[in-house]
Amino acid sequence: MLMQYSRRMLDLEAETRANVSGWEEPHGSISIRIPQSIGTHYLPSALSRFRKRFPMVGFDVSTCAYDILQQELRTGITDVAFLLTESIGSAELKAELLGVAPLVLVAPPDHVAAGIPAIAIHDLEGEALILPKHDCSYKMGFEQILTEQKVAPAAMIELNSLESIKECVLKGVGISMLPRIAVEKELVAGKLVVLPCIELDLEAGILMIWHKNKWISPTLEAFMETMRDVVKG
């Protein structure tokens, strides 16, 4: 943690010097937290656009860590974060809805429920569910719905990597709920199929979040505007 603070202090020093001295090229680094699914789909385009304007600005990108996010935004370790959730219950944080990410239950094509027009949530009883460990709060919402409906999966498997989750689903280890953008290629190729479930509200907001007292530098504002443009299309 001390090293994280030290890096942020050095980045802020470089950014301050650049702004005060009027350097033509902004320096420093932007620290962000972003879910793997959103990062994989949107971040490369955003960085490509941004770095054409600001080639001297670096990035420190980490995956989502919902439980410590508020503290990191408060202390400045993280400049801006992105979450897949509907809202943020904190008066300290500001949030902007950039878009909506549809969520889908996915299974291998030979799954017993593949091809059924719609399944009931109780059809998930006894299924092995493979969920992302750090892809933010939609996972917690899904688990809450299962608890409320008294649906008991055979097993809950949490993995750090979305690619590992998809490979496990492909190999019949279990089924998963993921943002559709994370599995679009596999769905188009017929490697995975969607299990429609009308009892689940299968979407999550894409929120951009920062601390209310955060000074938004011109460089950070430019990146945030770039993400707005990329996510909103």
C-alpha cells in the first residue's frame, strides 16, 4: 500500500509540474479500476484514442475490487473506477451511468436446457455455477436472488479470469452468468448458448465512479470523456 501511495504521489508531482509549467505534453499516470469484461471490450479503444492525444501519460489498470473501492477513491490510489452495477450507496462517491450491459446465462451447446425457449430460476437447482470473483457487484445480486428464491446450486466456483470461466463452461464444468459482450464471439461461433430466464433481470449498468472531492485534472477529464464516447458508441 505504501508503494501505491508513493507511485501516486510521484504521478501527481509530474502532473502538477506539467500543468504549472505549461508543458505541451501532459505527464503522469492515471490509476483506474475496471471489471475484466468492460476492460476487455472498451478499454483498448479508449486507450488507443486517448494516447494519440496524450502519448506521455501512463496507466495503472487493475481489476474491480468492490469491497475496497471507496477507500481507494478516497485516498487517491485510484483516480476513477468503473463498475457493473445499478447504483453506488455512498455519499462520498459520484457516479455516472455510461450505458447498460446485458447479462446472459451461458452453457455449452450440449447442455440439457439448450434450445428451451425459457427456463425457470428453479431450474438452476443442482447446477454448478461458475462466476467471476472480481467482476463486480452483479455477481452479488445474482447470488442474492438465488438465496431469496431458495435455489441451491450443486457448487459455486469462483475464478479470477473470464477466459478461464468461459473455458470451464465450454468443457461442461458448469454454467455462468456473464455480460453478453464478454461472450459474444463464443455465442456467434456456436461454442456457447444462452439459457433465457424470464425471472432474472439480466442487465447491469456501466457506472463511471470517482470521489466527490477528487480534483479532476484536464488529463483525467480527457480520459473520462474518452470512455464516455467509447461506451456510448
